[in-house]
Amino acid sequence: MAFSAWYYCTQVARAMSCAITLEQKGFKLTPQRRVIIDAIHDAHAHLTAEQIIEYVQSRVPGVNRSTIYRTLELLEELGCVFRSEIAGRFIYHHAEEGHHHHLVCRICGRMVDCDEDVFSPVQEALEERYGFQADFRHMVVSGLCRACRETS
């Protein structure tokens, strides 16, 4: 199978997984929900709510912002998307992209994805020392990137 065909099949399967989850939990796959799911899958990146709203309204004019926010909240509750807050704005990405974290520079705003396993030792230490099971599914850590540290 060529890469483009494989990639297309993967994207369709991911979109279908959200639709299947909605239906299994007793929710209808309305045209508005379908377009919101498509927005998240078609982006191949993290999106702000505003970007999702713009995408949806360009394809289905008249969809209310509150409908989009409620659907994003529902998709998060069902485990279809992850939501993180960066610089006072929420970003969303498909849950099947896996858990990862973000390192955000306080000066230039550069964002770097960070593998989940980086926080494993901290998670284990919290469990051992305090009996606390931390949820490190999608963290945002602010600090200074190398370039900004070198110029300050």
C-alpha cells in the first residue's frame, strides 16, 4: 500500500473511531459534530477553539459557537480529544495521537512536543513518596528555550 493510501485510511479510521464512540455512548453523529471531528482530524496539528470554529463555520455556515464548544467538551469527556491550556488559550488534538507534553518558551512562545516518558521518573517518585498517582496525560511546561536562554 502506498504511503498516501495508508495515510488516508489511517485518517478515516481515526475519524470513524470518534463517530463510533459517540454512537456507542448513545450520542447522535449530527452534521455539526461530523464537521468538528473532521476539523480535528484534518488539521494534523493542535488547534485552538477559534481555529476549529473558523473551520466549522466555513463549511457549515450558521453553526453556533456554543454548539462547537459543547461538542469539544463532549469529545473530551468521551476520550476522543485532549485539551490543554497554553498561554491562556485551550488547544485540542485527537487522543489517538497519543499522550505527549508541551514545552513552551515564556519569551518567544516557541512550543516543543515532549515525549510522555520524560515525566515517568517524577510520576514514580510521587507514587513512592506520597502514595499519589499523578495524571500526566497532557502537560504544558513553561520555561526558556535554548535560544532565548543564550541571548538573555
